[in-house]
Amino acid sequence: MIEREANVRIYSETLANLLGAKVANGKLIRVSTDGYYEVTLSTQGGNYTTLLPIASTVIMAARPEPEVQAIEVER
């Protein structure tokens, strides 16, 4: 699960249309019940508060999850 204020990678068609890049780094601030992500977008040397539609945006954790050791089950 991605927690609030987590660093994330953002993939969005909206970003592609506005910035010419589909991928950006940012920080997830909140997920709105109105259908958008509120993120702080790190781009062009600054941080910008941005509202991106959930339907056309993918939020991915910036760092991979740690591996969990498998539990052996006797059968």
C-alpha cells in the first residue's frame, strides 16, 4: 500500500499533454473521493501541487517493496 506523503512515480496522459513527458516523480498527498490524486509534482526545478484524474493516472511506489520470506507449509 502506498502511504500518504510517500514518494511516487506518476504515469499520466495528462502529464504527457502538458509537459511532454508521461512519467514524473512526486509525492502523493491524498486520494480524493471526487476522482483525483493530489500530488506534489517535482518538475522543471520546482515542486507543484497538481490534481490528476485517477482514471488516466498510475501511481507507483518510488522504491520496491522489501521481499518477504516465504513460509513453508507442511502438507
